[in-house]
Amino acid sequence: MSTPKLQHDLQIKFGSEYGAEEERAIIDILHKEAPTSGDACIQFEKDFAAYCGTTHARTVSNGTAALFLSLVALDIKPGDRVLTTPITWIATAAAAVTLGAEVDFVDIDPVTYNLDPKNLEAKITPNTKAILPVHLYGQPCDMDAILAIAGKHGAAVIEDACHAVGAEYKKHKAGSMGYTGCFSFHEQKNMSTLGEGGMIVTNDPAAFERIALYRSHCTRVYGKSTKYCSLDETKVPMGKRFWYQDFDDCGYNFRMTDIQAAVGVIQLRKLDTLNQRRIDNAAYLSAGLKDVPGLTLPTIAPGVKHVFHLYPVQLDPKEYGMTKEDFVYAMLHERGVKVGTHYIPLHYSTAFKKRGFKKGQFPVAEAAAERLVTLPINPRQTREALDYLIESVKALARK
Ligand SMILES: Cc1ncc(COP(=O)(O)O)c(C=O)c1O
């Protein structure tokens, strides 16, 4: 029987959960006058870089800013070509478009739904400067193949790891293998920093320098007794020394606040536990749904840790007895369960239709999207909630 509590646990709205530790951290920062880019941000960056095994990490205001700044670091401009997958949130492709680059898509792997390296090389031209694979739903892409092809053609790989914080590819953390890795801490993600937030990681000191500069108006503070006092967030005490501020270029304000970062420090400590609950919940769903006719359940590729930001299922209308659209409607109105449709291929959107894209160009993505739904998954789902979800999917089959 559906209850408001069960239905709350089955909504996809909130990915993460907060507790008393986050509450204490927020109050602590309030007592420090809630700065931006202060000690808590520096702590969060250190912890996050250590967690990912990268030399650098920088907090940003959201995942979109992380992608945008990674492209700024590469100096992406009109005439450059950037490749990504058509099955992603628009931010992945929009970041390059807003810098004037030509964006094209690479069709997906029908099993993992990630960018298929088999289709990548044919899309590379001499102008291709960046490839943005997305670790979709929390499952890392085939990074060896993507990095090899990109390396051969001199293109940088910017990992969109917004779904995949804590995921692993052959023991490497998602986001740590490319030129940069981009994370989102939006409210629906596997960890969150009060609704919005993001991080960029990199092992490339030159990329990091540009990211840090452009994130915060390209400011450098110069002092009399030091050549320069690094970037703004280092907050080097200047004392009574003469100092002045200069701007290397015109940049942006994509900073994170300390209240968000202090929450991020705690969320990061809980991340593996939160992810494990998602992994366990996904396994429970897969066991419960395995005999339902017409469902294709998620596949975990060998050698990866999939952190199930979302739980994708394909629905065969003939076998299951209902189209995807009818299923989404019936789940909400008959069962009180909100099912997602992540994603409608980007080349169907007005934004990309007006850039010349047409239905038929990416047949694997199109065929998958006809049938793809995402079932609610989050770390606080109880067994009771999962049983209700399984029972609901079964109850609608061949109705
Ligand atoms: C795959 C992907 N990339 C990028 C983003 C952008 O992140 P944000 O919403 O933090 O800007 C999202 C957000 O949902 C996403 O799902």
C-alpha cells in the first residue's frame, strides 16, 4: 500500500541526505561570518583532491561552471570542435556552445548508454580540441579507449563526472583520468552542497592555474615583498605591506561559499557509505525486477564501480504491455512514484535543432531513448520503499 512516507522515499527529487554534522558545520561557519572561498573551501579542495587521487581540486558554483572553466582552460573558441554524447544533460554540450565552439555528438553504446569509443574516431577532425565523455547514471565510460583515441589526435578529454562522484574505472576515480574532471553537487546528486555546487579536479598545473584565475575574475594580488601572493582564495595576510590587485584578463565569478564547502567536507566523508546504499538498492531492484517481461535492467561493465546516480531501465512496449509515456504517467498517478526520463537526446532539443541536427543522426541513442526511463534511487530508500517500487512495476506489466 502506498503511503506519503513511501512516496517521499520514492521521489527522485533529493539525492543526498544531511544530518546533525552538517547542521553543526553550518552554524560554525555562520559564527565565522559565512565567507566565500575561505578556509572551508580550501579544506574541501584538499580533501576532494586526496579522495580522487589528483594533485589539484578547485571548488566552483556548480557543475556547469566546472565544464565551462575546463573549456576556458583549454582556450576553446570559435572554430574549435568539441565532441560529446547526445544522451546527457544540456550543460555538457552548452558549455562549449556558449564559448562559440562547434559541438557534435558521438552515438552511444547500447548497453551502458555511454559515449561509444567505436564511433569516436570517425567524428574527429583537425579542429577537434576536446572530447567530453559523460559517466552517465554513475557508470564510468570506457576510458582506456577514449583516452587512447583522444591522445592519438591531440584532443583533451574533459570528464563530465557530475553523475559519478566516487565511481571508479579500473580503480581510478571517475574524473581523475582526463585533462580535468567536473563534478556537480546539485541537490539531486550523490553528494550535495546545499542544493548547488561543483568541483574541478586536474593533475595539470597549467590547467589548474587558468581554472583558478578565470573562476575569480583573473585576480592576482601583488605585494611589495613578494612577487605575487598567488590567487585570491589563498588569502595571504598582507599586513601593513603595500599591495595592489591586478587582473590578468577578464574572467568570471564561479566561486563557492564556505557554508557550502563546510557541508561538502562532511558529505565527502559520508560519500562511500551513501554510494554503497545506492549500489545495494540497485542490486535489490535488479533482483526484484529480473523476471518482469520486457524490461532491460542496467548492466555494470567489467572493471568499473557504478555508483547508481540513476537506475536506468528500458521498457519494450510489446513485451511489457505499455509505452514509456504511459508507464511514467501510470506510475505517478496510480502508484504515486515519480519516474524520470533521463534523457531526451539533445539533438531533439530546439537548441540543437536550430544548429542543424536532425532525428536519425544518432540511431543507437534514439532507439534507447524511445524506451529509457529512470526509476527512483537514493540512499535513504527503505526495503519497504523498494518493495513497493518493485511491486508497482510488476503491477503495471501487461495491464
Ligand atoms: C551530466 C551532467 N552534466 C552537468 C551537469 C551540470 O551540473 P549543475 O547542475 O551543477 O550545473 C549536470 C546536472 O544535472 C549533469 O547531470
